[in-house]
Amino acid sequence: MSKRVLVTGANGHLGSVLAQRLVEQGFNVRASVRNRSQIKPELGYEQVYADLMDIDSLQQALVGVDTLYQVAAVFKHWSRNPKSEIIQPNVEGTRNILRAAAQAGVKRVVYVSSIAAVDKNNPQRQTPADETTWNQYTYGNPYYQSKIASEQLAWTLAQEYGLDMVAGLPGTIIGDPNGRTTPSLGILELVLSNKLPLDINMDFNFVDVADVAEGLIAAERQGRAGERYILANDQSLPLRRLFEIGQEFNPKINIPMRVSKGITRVAASMMEVVANLTGREPLILRSQVGLYCGVEQRLSIAKAKRELGYNPLPAVEAVRKTFAILAQQSAKQVAVGQA
């Protein structure tokens, strides 16, 4: 009998691709979703309900599971109540799923963290950040805080429970959205639709979702227990480069004027005030100004290449591939609207 694996968060961008890749490679896949209405029998693998805040559901989902891919997490940078809606669910969700995995006798855990947890935002760093580092510069961003705290807790619990665990740390995931929208894909959607009026000099480390999925599968097969693996790219891209690539798919895109970090910070402050009044997420946060504006997202993927055979699409090609898919989808939507 093939190995049974559980992929949490299978209705998300990464989780859905990972589940499908595992099926294609012959695994007995069980995939969990938090919303029962999102269970789709036609996908060809077992789907179950599980909520990281519902321990009973986790215990049921883990019955008979050999390997856990812990993908599910809250992925957003802003909330009126960030502690209760972003930080606490990610931290306590990690606590619950790893305790349930230990109780179920799971043999291997692949924990999905993020490059948010490595020291890539240090303005004094002269070399690419690697897996030995931890991020000390969150600028108060609740998503970053949650990913750092969650992964650190995961390592503590793995040792306490005797779990055989490896961690994958993806970069900014793009690629075929397959009907999904994420903050990462949203950046490219705004560029392609010519809805960014200014160049705020942000820098991103993009990686294709398919490469991250394959990296996680390789980590399960040959990653060393107790090790972290950065699944990103060794080259980051500035926002201006995104405009240039986007023009290949939408010639109407204008490359806007670049504004200073100070002006961007003031604009972000005003947007946050409006957001707290209206409940609508702002286009940019003050914390994101600190994290991304003028800060090159330099990372070393040497360890993942060496130990996992990780070989991602270059960032430029990953962006170009995503733009092509988004442009095709946009054209179909226009055609349907005109029919």
C-alpha cells in the first residue's frame, strides 16, 4: 500500500498544487479543508474537514496518516484585530496540529514556514540570508510575527514530541492561480491591470508554486530531520522590473514615477487610518514599507539545491509564466462579458 499523506490547507494555492502533485506521484492523499463547502469530490483524492483550531477534527484527519504536510495558515498582512485573526490562529494552529500528529503516530512532518522567518530584512546584511538565520526585523507586521513564532514553536514541539520534522520556507509564491487569489498573486494582478500609479520601490523574491510543491516532496523524501530548507529564488526582483515584464502582456502598462520611502510611509499611514475606519485592507502597510521598500530580498538556496535537488524557475521566468496565465484569464473574462 502506498504511503498515506495528509495535506492541510488543500483549498489554498500551495496546498491544492501539492496535493495534486502527490497524487501524480502515487501517494495515497488525504487533503483537509476548513470549509466543508469547498470539498470537491471530482479532484480525485480523499478530502476531509479539518480546522487547526478544532483538535477533534485534526485527530480524525490524521488517523492512519504516515506523513503530514502542514501547509494551512492564515495568509494576510492586515486585520483590525491582528493578534486574534492572524498571530494567534497561526501559532495555536501549529500547537494543535503537531500535538495531534504526535498522538496519531505520524512518522514524518513537513512543516511549511516562510522566508518571513529568515534574516532577509536586515538592512546591515551583506550576504544572502540562509537557513541558519532568524528574522529580527518584522517592523510590527503581524504575518511576519506569526510565521516566526509559529516555526520556532514547531521546532520546540517537534523536539518535545520526538517528531521527525523538516521545514520548507517558501518565497513569495506565484504561478498558476487555479482560480485562487493570494496577496502574492495580487501584486502581479495590480501590475498587469495597470492599477499601480506609483513605483514604491518594493523588492520581491518570487517562486513558482509548482517548484515549491516539488521542493516539499523532496524534503519529505530526502531532507534531514531537524533541518530547514529555503524554497525560494537566489535572485529577487524590484517592482520596476515587474512593470517591464508586464508590458510584454499588456502594452498599456505605464511605468510610473518612483517615490521615496518617506512619502510611501506617509501614504501607508493614511491608508491604515482609512482601513481601520472602513474595514477594507489598505494597499500598503507601514510595516511593508520597512520590509520591502528598498530592501533587496537576497536569499541562499544552496542547501536546498544540494540536499533536495531543488531547481526552481528563475524569478523572471516565474513572473513571466504567471503574467501569461493572468493575461489569458483576463482575456477570457472580457470575452465572456462581451458575449
